[in-house]
Amino acid sequence: MRDKKQHFYNYMKTDAFALRHIGPRETDLQHMLQTIGVESIEQLVYETLPDDIRLKAPLNLDPAMTEYEFSNHIQQLGNKNKIFKTYIGLGYNQAIVPAVIQRNVFENPGWYTAYTPYQAEIAQGRLEAILNFQTTVIELTGMEIANASLLDEGTAAAEAMALLLDVRSRDQKKNNVNKFFVSEEILPQTLSVLQTRATPIGVELVIGNHETFDFSTEFFGAILQYPGKYGQVYDYTAFIEKAAAKEIKVAVAADILSLAKLTPPGEMGAAVVVGTTQRFGIPLGYGGPHAAYFATKDEYKRSMPGRIIGVTVDTNGNRALRMALQTREQHIKRDKATSNICTAQVLLSVMAGMYAVYHGPKGLQYIADKVHASAATLANELKKLGVEQLNSAFFDTILVKADSKKVKSVAEAKEVNFYYADENTISISLNETTSVSDVNEILAIFAEEIGTQATSISELTETNHYPETLNRTSAFLQHDVFNKYHSETALMRYIKMLERKDLALNHSMISLGSCTMKLNAAAEMLPLSNPNWNNIHPFAPLDQAQGYQEMLKKLEQQLNVITGFAGTTLQPNSGAQGEYAGLMVIRAYHQSRGDNHRNIALIPSSAHGTNPASAAMAGMKVVVTKTLENGNIDVEDLREKAILHKDNLSCLMVTYPSTHGVFESAIQEITKLIHDNGGQVYMDGANMNAQVGLTNPATIGADVCHLNLHKTFAIPHGGGGPGVGPICVAPQLVPFLPGNPVIPTGGETAITAISAAPWGSALVCLISYGYISMLGAEGLKSATEHAILNANYIKEKLNGHYDTLYSGEMGRAAHEMILECRPFKQKGIEVTDIAKRLMDYGFHAPTVSFPVAGTLMIEPTESENLEELDRFCDAMISIRKEIEAATIEDSNNVLKNSPHTLAMLTSETWNFPYTREQAAFPLEYIAENKFWPSVRRADDAFGDRNLICSCAPIEAYMEN
């Protein structure tokens, strides 16, 4: 009997999620360990991590679920969410996700597993989709330039304020003009984010009625809501003209769907227009992720936050796309940067752009007309019932006088949500999904509340309820792309055509150091399509979101256990937002103790560029500390500066393992040094994939860390977003975790909001919840161990071909390593040439020139199997041989000419000193699964000189 049981457990445990998530098979381990030169994974970990920071006990987490158990569990949890008809509005509206977009983009790993398009030649599909998004935004807003999206409307508004501060006139800067007017019509969550951002950078917010604003010269800018938070539509033309006369630049937060009917803010003279594209086919998702938009004037492009996709040409002069102005300001300016944004909501902006492509200008006008007609009909019929409607002009939202308590009782019994502004005022926002029967249901609710019978309507009224002067007269979306893919077949094929131009994780390993491109398991992703999860408004009453509340609280607890900390907020919706949130919590902690003067942030010179940018945004003064030749923090220099600034020391920002891929053994000495001098320690969680289950931020002595859920905890990168960057904090910082003005959350003395929604991008938190729940303590630890194993395997396989720049004290890498490529310049080969040549081998390049110029940073993650690791190493070794064959005198070689396109290989002429086979099929395995770059090298300089960021014919950007 015993033998049978033993025999059973020797089989592959097909129900163990760790078996599916972790790449190397048990049968591979001996070969891998032998290559590395250790006898066991435990020995490798011992030689990688300082022993004094190892965890003494396993993580206290629930036993791992199987995929099937998790599927049932998440379904049962989702059933606790109540899906009401919701007319709350406030910047969030139920939308129809076209099935063709849901299936072919949202649920498609070809789109959701891609990375930020740093390597333009293998990201042309995604870049075109984002260009469509930018074009949609530019044309609907009436502005000149738009970016690839931002995180949400609230943070986009804060970025608009920062831009307007940055572009003040010389006299305004000289006279420290620092007042910013905020209309009382602004969304409440946007106001809260503005309050958070304003104070540290020295901006004084003045909140008031735009109709009585005095246009004082003490103001540099203003922000207006269009339509207002409860639906009132104003013509802001006169306001903007008066402001301009006093050098006050105006930002407008606008509902993008309304701009298909209403005069766009750009035509009123706005300097910046921001908002959300959530209602362009993106699920509510309890707050996110959604793609915000940001549009401005061309003259402000150098101060514009985030990514911009631009048109350029490739080596052959053919049209190509790439990220314009790619030298990101926070990496160049660091603590002088005006923004720390280094990402976008790409997957969601792709969906919103495809929504515009699918519907086209006439379709968007039809949807906007139907939404407005629904609101107009409701207002007219409520008037017949004797219910007073307060908005003199509106698009989709009406404001009525009624007994809120009584209406709420009737409405919730019928599973309907309105927004109850106060005890006598109710806001009702209608949307794309609203039908005639829905309007009748709303009428019946009000009729019941006042004790009468409503007349049932059979069709919508088409009367415009706003001034004729606000009727949009300008055309939009006239480009071919918005007028030719209106059948499902056509759009499906267009999406597929673009997908084929992009290299994502469903094709091959993406070994980007510091970016942790691991498996995004299907079992984690499936719940995102479930209406029980994706169809809930972020401001719905908590008793309607019990499934969400249980999941989010459990995830917070799981992250507390993993980090060793006492509290977590999930609100920050990117890693940079997490950095900022952590610093603002530290700032609030010091202020609570009367230490308002503590404003010095010590940051090692090797830190991420967003670190000093975030510190500056948090009102801190950055003091840079040195690093040693081996890449470690110079402890003596740090000690000297910590003691020098001890009276004003706020914090240290440290990445662990370091950005050089090494566990620094002095880390506890470093953190104690900061505490001894009155500071707090912020740990950047970018490299947390090397810590989970082995050590944690609390053990090394940190006080707060942000986690990249889109890295360590398996949320897909989505082509450059969504991201989630929660912070976990020690007990003394818990009271200051951020709140929300609509749904109470956060600590007892919460700081104002970091982002718009109470729990940030709540929908994708399901992914990390699934990842942790299915791996459990043992699986999480094993994942970390295998990440370290895979990295060190690559390191040893490439030894003798490439030098590793930094290693730990026992010669080991953590979960990533930096390859030295600078000596190849003697052969005329730059690190960029290696990156482009890897495309011919079917791989995305590792991280180029970060954190050290002229190097490659490789991180394989735990999800890659031995065969893929070997293929990558074979490619790198083959390229090394090609480097040896190159000469500095002759640049006509296979590296300098890479990548090689199908058009090159099938051309009648071939004027290269190597064969077509050497160009496209340098190794045997490539023929089995060849990926073809769709353009040759993109010309970045040309694109920056001729900045075109929307769909345009080639003649529009050719140099004279």
C-alpha cells in the first residue's frame, strides 16, 4: 500500500499551479545546477543572498489552490458583487465593450503580454493602434498634440496643473506666481488628487465659481470641468479669453463622448484638455484600469508628461512609428523633472482607439446622440411628473430635486444606483447602454416615490438641451482608418494584421532587466471578462461590492505577509505613482511629529530616474550619494551625508536587490544608518521578484516599499500599461495611507488621494490575487528561487562570450545581470546593434543602456523553460561571433544592417556581403517560428525633427 501511494506522488502533479507557472522541469535542474557550479538551489540561494536577511520561517499564507479551485473560488466571490443599473457618473459610465475588441485585444496575449515599445521595429502594430488613439483624442478635443495616454482623469488633471506651472511666462516665474484656480464643478476625486499634488510643489489651489472668478495676476492657470460634475454644460469661451488676457492658461477636463456633439475645448482656446476614455469601450472594473487622455498645444510638447508616439521613416525611407522624444525627461532631468510618469495605459488606449476605429465618426455621433436623447427624454418626462430638473444645459447628466432618502430606498429595491449629491439633490448620468426600457424604469422609480403613475414612453426625444452655439460644427476622424473597418470581419482582420507586427510573450522570451516579463497565466486572466467583476462602478455602495471588498482586503493581507509590513494601499495605479505615494506618506508621518523641516531625500546615483523625480514632486530636496566601482552603495559616503543632513533627513530611496542585480550585504547597516539619523527608508520594489519568500523589505529595515504588480505579481504589461504600484508600510505609516473623497478608505489620518479611484485599478488586482492564491507560500518561494536559477544559468552559459558587469560577493547574480557591451565599439558595434540583431533571431532585446550606458540588462524570470533559455543563449553567442567578424572600417555588416525585413529578403537585389540565410536564419531553430520585423531601423532623429503624432499622409512629414 505504501509503495502505491509513493508511486502516485511520483507522477507529475497536474493540479499544481506552480508546475505550470515555473518553466524549468525537475529533470532539467541537475544540468542547470551543474552549469552554474552548485549542488542545489539552496546552495545557489545561499551564495546569492546575505544570510542575515533570510526569512526564518515560511510565509504565513493559505495553502495553494489549484487552477480549478481558484476558478470556482473566484466565481463564488464574484457572485457576492451585485450588478445594479448604475447612473452614478462622476467620470465613470457603463460602456459596451465590442465583442470583436474584447476577444481580439482584451483577451488576446498577443496584445496584453507585450512590453513598452522601446524596440520600435517589433512594435509597429501596437504603435499604429496608439497613433489611432492619439488621433482620436486630438480631433475630438480640437488640440494639436496628444500623448499615448495617462493613468486616470484625476492624475491627468494634476499633470495638466504641473505642465501649466512649468510653462509660466518668465515674469510669472520671476514673481513666483503660484495660484491655480479650480472650478467647483470639478469631479471630487480629481480635486483630491490636485490637492495632493499641489502643496509639495508650492502651488496654492483656489476653489470657486468660474462665473465669479476675478482673473487676478496672482494666477498662472485654471482648470474647468466640461460638462460639470453634475452635468451642467457651460460655454467657457469667454472665460478662456479673459484668462488669456491675464496670461492665465486654462486646462479643461472634458467628457470625450460629449465632444462628438459639443464644441471642443481646443476651439474655445484651452491650453490643455484631459479626461478619461473609459466610456470608449472599457469595462468599469471598479475603478480601472482605464486610459486617461492628455492633449495640449504643440508649443508645450517638451513639457508634456508621458509617452508620445510619432511618425518617422526607416532606413529605406519607408513610414515607421516609434516613441517620440524618447529621452524621457525624468531620466535626463531627474530631480528637476516636472513629472515622474514613464508609462501609459496602452492596452486600454488600444481598446479605446479600436472603439473609435470600429464606430467611426458617424458611429460616435450616433452613440453621443442616443445618450443625449436618453437624458433629454428623461428630463422631459420627469418634468411631466412634477420633478424639477436643475441643469439649464446638459449632455448626458441631469440634476433633479427630490427626497434622496426615499428615492434611494425605491431605487435600490429595483437594483438601480443614482448619485445622491445631498439629501434633496440627485444626479443621474445616462450612458451608451441605456435603453428606452431603462428610462421607463427610472421614471417608475420617481413616480413611486411621489405616489403617482408614470406614463410609459416608446421612443426617445431628439431635442438638444444645450445652446446652439455649443453645437460642434468641425469634422473629426476623417482619416481612412476610421472609415473602413466597420464590419466585424474587417476589424478582426485589421487587429490581426497589427498583432502580427508585434513581438509579445506568446512568441518568445522577453528578458528585460528590471521589468520582470513573466507568465500571465490564463487562469489569472479569465475573471477579468466576467461581468460580476468588470461591471461595477468604483463609487457603488460597499454592500454591492462585497466580492471586491473581500478580494482586495485579502490581497492587501497577502502583500503584508510577503513584505513583512503592517498595511497596504492598492490605490497607486503605476510604479511611479507608488513611489510618489510612499514619499507622501513619509512626508505626512514627519509632519505629524512636527518635523516639517525634514525634506532631504538621499538617493544613490544608480537609482531609477523616477526616484529623484518622485522625490522632487513630493517637495523633497534630492541629495545624491555615490556608488562604488562594484556597483554597490558607497556606505561611507552615505554615512557622511546622512550625518550632515540628520536634522533635515526625510528618507533614503533604495532599490533592493540593487539596479545592478546584486544583493548588497550592507543593506541592514544602511537602513539602520538612516533610522539613527531620523529618516525613513523607502525601498523601490522593482526587483521584488528576487525577494519573495526568501527575504522582505521589513527584514532589511525598510519602512515603505512599492510593489510592481505588473512585474513581480503577474499583471501583464499590456504593451506599456496597465500597471499597479501599491505601497506596503510599517506600522507607524499605516495611519497616513491615502483616502478618497467619495468612498472612505485609507488610514485614520489619510492623506488626500493619490489616484482617482478608491482602490486604483481594482479589476487587474484579481490577477495578482490569483497568482498568490494559486502559488501559495511554497510556490512563491520556488518561483523566486527559479528566477535566480534562470538568471545565473544564463550568466554562466554566456561566460567567456560576454563579461558580467557586477556580481555578488560569491560571484552570483540575483534575478538579473548586466552584460558589458562597451568594448565592442572597437569593432564598430554599439549595444543598439545587438538589440536590433536579436530581432532577426526572434527575440526582444534585454534592457538597453540601463542602468549603465552601453550595456544589456537581462532578466529571464522563473517562467522560462530550459529550451527557451538555451535558444536565447545560443542567439547571444552567435551574435558574439558576428561581432568578432565585424570591423570598425566596414559598417556594411549583418549587425549594422539589422533587423532584416521580409521585403529585404525577397527583393530581387541583394547588395550585402553576407547571404540572405545569414541575415534571416542564422540559427536552425529560427525557421520553425520566424518573426519578421515589419520595418527597418526607425530614424529617431528624423521623427523628432518632424514631429507628427496623429494619422497623416506621408507627405505631411517628409522634410523639404
